[in-house]
Amino acid sequence: MEQGAKAKAISLIKVFSATKARARDELGDRISTWIAANPRATVLKTTVLASSDRQFHCLSIVLLCSTQGAA
């Protein structure tokens, strides 16, 4: 971190997940729409998780965010 810079604290966790193929394909658009609709949220870190069994394949994307000026 640069000298004098403040570390941003995580104040919001947003989880997007999908199990159906079409919903997984649309996940990026859902995330982009959410980011555009929440300009006070700054994404600090993104984690991608995948799990599956014989029937289902789940994709989860977790956004760890800092919010600025939120009431």
C-alpha cells in the first residue's frame, strides 16, 4: 500500500450463483448490471467458486466490496 493511503474495509459481500447452463451463461451480464446499478460499491476482490455433483453444476461469483458514502 502506498504511504498515506487508507486501506479500504470490506463492507459489502454480494454473491451471484447459478446452477442451470443458461443462468451460468448470463451470470456475467447480471454482475455487470449490478455493478452499474451500485456506483458506490467498489469491488476489492472477486472469488469464483464451482461445485458439482452428478446432476448439478453450480457456479458462484463472490464480490467483496467497499461502499463509499452509503447511509
